[in-house]
Amino acid sequence: MIADKFMPDQIQAHLVEQLLTRLTSLPDHPRFVGKPADLSMLDGMQLGTLWPAIRQAQTLEFHDPRSEFAHLLCRQAEELGLSPVLDETSALAVFRHIEPGQWKVALRELAYLAEKPALPLQQELIRIMEKKPAGYLGGGEYEAYAIGSFAGGHGLAELRNEVAARYEDSPYRLQEFEVLAELGPAALLALAGTMNGYFGPAGSQLAHDDPAIVLTDEPAYIEFAYEVLSSAAAYVAKIQSGKIPFKADGAFTTDDAQIISRAARIAAYRDETWLRPLIGPLLLGVCVAPTSAKTVPSQSVAITLGHSIEAIPTPESVLALRNALAVVRHAGIEKKLARNLKPAERALAERPNVALRMTSGAKPDKKQQAMLATCMESGFWLSMTLSAMEWRERLLDTSAGISFAASVVWLERRQDGRNWPFTIDLIKGNPKLVAIDGSVHIIDDDSTICLWHPLLADAAERHAWQDIFFKRKTKQPIRQVFREHYAPGASDCNANVSSMFEGHVVSLQPLIGLARREGWAISKYDGLSRQFGDIRVSFDFSANLYPGVTGYGTSGKLHFAHRIGKHWSPIMITELDAVVFSEIARAADLLVSVASFAIHDKVSDEAVTAGDLRLHPFEQTTASRSKHLAHLSTLPLGVMAINRKNTLAMVFATQIEERTIILDERHIRVGEYAVHIATARMTKNGEAVEIDTNKKKAQLAAMPCLPYDEILLQRIVYNLAWAME
């Protein structure tokens, strides 16, 4: 074996030599190219040694074995999060093959330099810069500045003059250009890598690879961001007060709007205190005219600020977005800002420690309480903990936080490794901390506090907390004591793929609707994906997914990946935190459960008879739907259905004890009627019964209250109420 003959350094050198040979020499036969390459043994410098050969091989015809091998190595390096490090020799070999005018190619390779370019490499950069891309001003000036700075300042004086002429009506763009001289290489490359120097919307997840984040470490740019936002807010205030005449969409140029948006995004990422009082007046000032006109002072700033708030929200910016939507009169702006609000609220949940600031000095508000609950719930998969002091200051001692704090179970993690669950009793408005046995609980000052999760407790403790909250008649703002919890199957433990929710027939239209509300990203060909902190899960479906899709599909496997820098790498399920896996599985179960029960169209009789429900349904009939539900009724109860069954046992404990209601393995029964726990399908002596739920309200009023909201649980109770008439 090689490992027996060579030391580690020799093994790596031998591997580099083998890879170079495969990149530069044709094999004796195209099918015999050697064993699969493994770059995991190499570091950045060794990959940098290979980089010139890799780039050269990539220029060959695609079916050339050397080209295929080069692309394979690049994909593997990306999966490993391995970037080349180019010394002067390797860099020269790479840049000599870049054609003049290929600025973007040069910028890509500049990111890999190990040190500042010496004169020979600077001359190569000057050669590349000789040919300017057509119309390069209008965003390309960032590229020109970055390459020129690496080329020893070549052409920067001329570039400044061109920029001054191009942006004479955009003072913020000109001010930013002057700041570039104070930025480091990474920041210059980040700016150069953005479309027109503008960071667009990042979606519902906090963009950890957002180029703006690089700028957050640049003191000069932070100072510039403060000056820009302060100046812009003061300017729109003068427009609103009439000191500056109002002109529809004339407050700022579109170029300046990009700078304002970038400044807001950077300040929000750093959670700068000075942004908090500025963001509300600025957004309101640009999206509402000082007159009764439906036009606005600046459409471009309103739209780009909405994107920035969506990407990196703070409590103040989300509140500003909500307030703006309440008063905006411009239909187009209202529509665009409305699209930003829900993703912004979801993204704020990814920053729970920032989001908790919403409780400070605030009065209880339904929307705010809902947002606080969403943010705290995300703490399950973000492993959020608070110091005892933070917990008291942000929740226990605030009017906006105490309501939430008193409605959930907390877990104290002590320094000695012991964990103590507790809850809060409000006695005449005074909070009292109590343990599960009702005794007074005292928190150590050096402890940390987090939300209790049912997976971390045994069955007896879970049932005890459920009984406590049920007797209190407390409906929790997040489902906690009645929360479903999951563990990976034995076959999943040694893989990064789970088949736990594979094979469910789902109705695609409700699937897409629920997925969007829950924060899943939708890909036409790659299914659904969602981030849970630094873990990403992808969910396969046997259908193309897109907004507006109809029809049916079958759920596939869950694929797990872990963020390493800017890259995603597969992660074994055994390496996942148990609570994180449980929350991911719960999110997937919710999708397939809701979308499976939403099927109203016909499943083919042949499919039902054969037990193969993966065949696509067609043509709606009540009989075939009944057969489909009947088939579902024969399947073992899933986690959500088991949780529903346990809840029904608690809610109807008295009736079950009196035998007026019978709870068996899959049904809850009243006389001749049976309601299936998984599907809410009601039968009488085995025959399906269809009822109008609107006619059962009077009887329902006499039923016990439910401890949490769920459509199927409510439907079961509706059916029971009807059957008991």
C-alpha cells in the first residue's frame, strides 16, 4: 500500500504528480482514465499547484477526458470547501492564459492569490485590462477598480474621472467610490462580484455568503454607511416637511438607491444601534408622498430597502415594513413590499437573539407576540440559549415578553451539567417559577436558559407537562408540550439520506402553498429545500414543483448537508444534533401529512386495489376518494397521528373512562360511528359518512377545548360532535 511506502508529505506529492499527469496527458484508452481522484488529502497550496493545469484542461473540448477530469476536480473541490492558493508561479501560469477583456475571469482567479502581485503578475493584469468590456461603466467600475488596485493602481486616475462624469447626479455613488481606496482586497473583490454593485434580495434565509458581509469588517465602509443613511433620512424628512419640493420619484437616482440599500444591509447585519431610529422614517419617507398623491418620493429606494429588510431584518426594520404597508398608497410599491414582509419575518426568526430586542419597552401586540413566538421556536434548531440575566431582562421583566414566557416550559442548564425544567405561574401578575412537581424553582445566576424540547425528556415527564398545561387550559403560542418528536430509523443512521417520508402521494397545489408559508425554497427540478441554521435539508418529489402547479406527486428522500464556509457538504445523520434532526423531520412530516390529506381528486381504482398509490390520480369521484382514504386507514399511524391519538386520550379521558367514547388502535368511536385518527374519515358500520361541518357548531360548543390548533384534530372533534347528537 502507498501509505506503507511513503510519509504523508510524500503521499500528497505523489498524488499531485498523478493528477498533473491525468490533466496533461491523454490516456491510452478513453475508458481507462485511472481510479477516482480524492482531493481530501490536499491543502490549498497543493491544489494551487494543480490549478494552471486544471484551467487549461477546462478549455479543451468537453468530451476530452482531460476536460472531464478537470471539471470533476473542480466540483469535488467545491463540495469539500477547498479553494486553491496561488503563489506567484502558479498565478502567472493561470493569468497568462486569460484573454484581454476577460475581467470576470481575472477577478475569479484574483480571489485565490496568496500574496500581493509582484511586477510580472501586475503586467499580466494590465494586459487583461487593455480591452474594456462594452459599456463597462454602470457597475463595471467596481471590476475595473479591483483589478487596477491589484495591478499597482494602473488606470485608477482615469477611472475616477470617468466615474465622476458618469455619476455626476448620484452623489452617494461618487462618495462610495472615494471610499474604495480604504478597503481591503477581499472587500474590493466582493463589490466587483455583484451585479451593478448591488446586492439583490436574498430570500427568506439569512444570506451567510452575501458579499455585503465582507464589507461589515471594513471600518471605513461602516462609517460611510452611517453617513449615507443619516443623510438620506434627513433628506426625505425635508421632503415630507415641505422644505424641499416634492417631485414624484425624484428624491434619489437608481444608482444612489443601490448604495442606500447596501448601507442598510450592512448596518442591519452588524445590528448597529444608530440604524434603529433611522430605518422607519427613511422607509416611510420614500414610499409615501407628503401630499395626497399616490406617487412616491423614490420607488427605487423603497423597493431596494424592502429587499434589504427581507434579506437581513431587525425588529425595527420589520416594524418599519409593516408600518409602511399600512399607509402606502402606490399600488405597485405596496405589492412589492408585501412580498418582502413574510420572508423578512421568517429571516428574523433566524436571528433570535436580535429578534428578542422587540420586547424591550414594547406593549403587547398580537402581531408582535406571533413574531416573538416564531423567533423563539426557531431556537429549537438554532440551539439558542440565553444567560439567566438576558432571560430575565428580555422576557421575564418585560410586558411584551412575560406573556410568552409564562405560556411555555423552560430548561435551565446549570454549570454542573444538570438540566432543570420549569415553568412560570402568574399569580396576580407576579411571576413565580415552579418545577414540574409544583415546588418553587430558583435559577442559578451562572446558568443558561433555553426552551424545553420534548425529545430531551422521557415519556413520564412529557405526559406530566401535557397534563399541567391541559388543566391550566393554556393554549401555547408554539406547540411545545404536545410537540411531535422524531428519531432517525436504524437504516438512516449511517447515511446522509433518510427515507422516513418516502412514498407519500401528495396533492401538489397545497404542498407548494404550505411549503412557501413554512419557508421552503422551491426548485422546479430539485424539489424542496430549507435551511435549519447551518444544516440544509433537500426533499425529493417525483414531479416538477413551481408556483401554480396542480396534480399529484410522490415524496422521496431527505438529503442532509452542512455549511462549511460558503459551501455545502453532505453530513451523516448520526452527526446531527438530535433536536435539529427531530425538527427537520417534523417539518417534512407536516408537508406530506397536510398534502396527502388534501387529495380530493380520484386515485385510480387499479392503484387502490393494487395498493400502489404512487400512480397519478385522475378524474374526481367521491367513491374513489373514499377508497383512497380507506387505504390510508389501513396504514400504521405516523408520528403526528400518534401524537393526535395521545391528545384525544387526554381530552376525552372522562368519556373514555365512562365508555361513551372508545379509543382503539386507529379510531375513536361513538356508538356505530368511527373516526380515523390519521385521516379524520368517519364511517358508520364500515360505510363512509360525509357530513357538513358547518352544522355542528352548537354541539361542538359543548366539547372539551383542544390544547393546540390542528385542522385534522379539529375535524375529528367536529365529527365526534356530529355523531354524538
